[in-house]
Amino acid sequence: MHGGGCYRSRHEGRRRYASQAILPHVMVSTYSIVACDLELRHWGVAVQSKFLAAGALVPWAQAEVGALATQASARPGLGEDGLALLREGRSAQEAATELVSAEQCSPWQFGIVDAAGDASSFTGKDCIAWAGGRSGAGFAVQGNILVSEDTVQALATSFERSPRQPLAERLLDALDAAQLAGGDRRGQQSAGLMVVGRGGGYGGGDTVADLRVDDHPHPLDELRRLYGLHQTLFGKTAPDQWIRIDPQLADELGNRLARKGFTGDLDTAIRNWANIENLEERLVPVGWIDPVVLRELRRL
């Protein structure tokens, strides 16, 4: 909120509620991490909760703007408002201050990270214990109705100590660490992962990953499985790992593709098969093949 008005906005690839009247404040007990990788220019949110489809309510992110998680007494419009403030040039701390000063916020909890990597976490006094959060360089972590503070500390420690790897994997590791430390004291039900980066997603879009597990006895395991499938289909292999198609490999590929009904020019056959198997994002220049594509062709 700003100046008593209400920001209403949408961002690429994410359908949100146009009016607060459609969905009022909802109690979403959960733990989450909001973070960025400024080297990769990626921003993201990961969440786990004993709440149906928390991934539909908690994560908000926009490439080159920032990311936000809204929970506890979750008001979906808070995500829109927070991103709007960041787009206007507010820092994470400035946006957080403006959000909590706009209306009664004692049951709110949110984390926010801006385009520069500054972060802030807010926990209202009426959030159900254990509730709290902290922020650091490039991240904010928070949770409510937790077993203990250890859950939030585990989120932060995991992220701070994680090796250099894709942001999505660091976020998933942080969720796993938090669950091992106690997690939501009511148990598990849903999880979500959102990562954005300019041009880093399917077809050159900004959505690097947007995955949800709405209702599952082991949502973190299922979210990890979905991420693995997502990486197989849409991940990127460095050019120095591409495999040159020599005559022997060309014969193998031609035979395998022919058995599947794809004949003729080898490059055309590979492309036609890859399109059927949803592997078109992993196609590389003629004369080369992505090792993941080769693995999947051999497996299938």
C-alpha cells in the first residue's frame, strides 16, 4: 500500500487475484525463504506448509525487480503491492516499512528481497508461535507455527553455507534443512518453488521455474522430483559438454530414431522426436547433441 491506495499488478506467467474481495486474508502457517543470486540475476521463493496449495499464495517474484513471500494472515494483494513498490525504486527495507505502515499488520508475516539483493523479514505480533524471521545478504527467511526457532535458523544457515549452484537448488536444500530442524509443528502438506530471471525460462521467458505440490504426505520429496523432471526438460547444458555426433553415434541415433518412427535426415529426425518428448529446449546446433537428449533417447 502507498498513500492509502492499492497497487494492482500482474507479472509474467503468474495469474493472481485482481481483488482482495475474491480471497480475504487466509491463515497460511509455513516457513519460507526469499533469495537472489546477483551473479546469475535470479530471484526466487521456496515454501513449505501444513496448508493446501501454499505455493499458490506465498511466492511472488519478478525478474530484475525482486521477490516476496507473504504468509501467516496472508493477503494476496500484499505480494502485488510489494512488487509494485520495488518497481518504483524502493529498497526491500523501504518497501517493508511502507507495507506495514499502510494498514493493520499484526497478523502478517512476509520476507522481501530487492533487485540489489537487500532483504527484509517482518513478523507481526499476532502471528502464532513459534514465529519469527531474519534477513542477510541476498535472503530473508521466516516462519510461523513452527516447532522452534531452529527451523528459521536452518533455512538461513543452509543458504549462507550452500556451495555455488543454481538458486533453485539452494532454495530446495534450505527447505530440506528446515524440515530436518523441525519445520511446521502441524506437519507437512504442500510446497512451492518459484525462480525468475530475465530471459532465463522456457522460450526466453522470465520464469526459470514455477513448481507446486498442493497436497502430498511428503511435499518436499515430491517438489524435488518435479524439479528434477523440470531440469531434464528445460535445463541448460554448457556447450563444452555437448557431444559431437561422429559416424558411429550417427548410426546409433539413426537406428534408435527409426525404431520410434523418425526417419530421414538425422537432424530433422532428432528435432521431430525431441519436440514430441518436450525436449525442444535442449536442442543444440547441427552436428552436436545435448547429453541429456542422448540419455533420454537411449532410456526410452
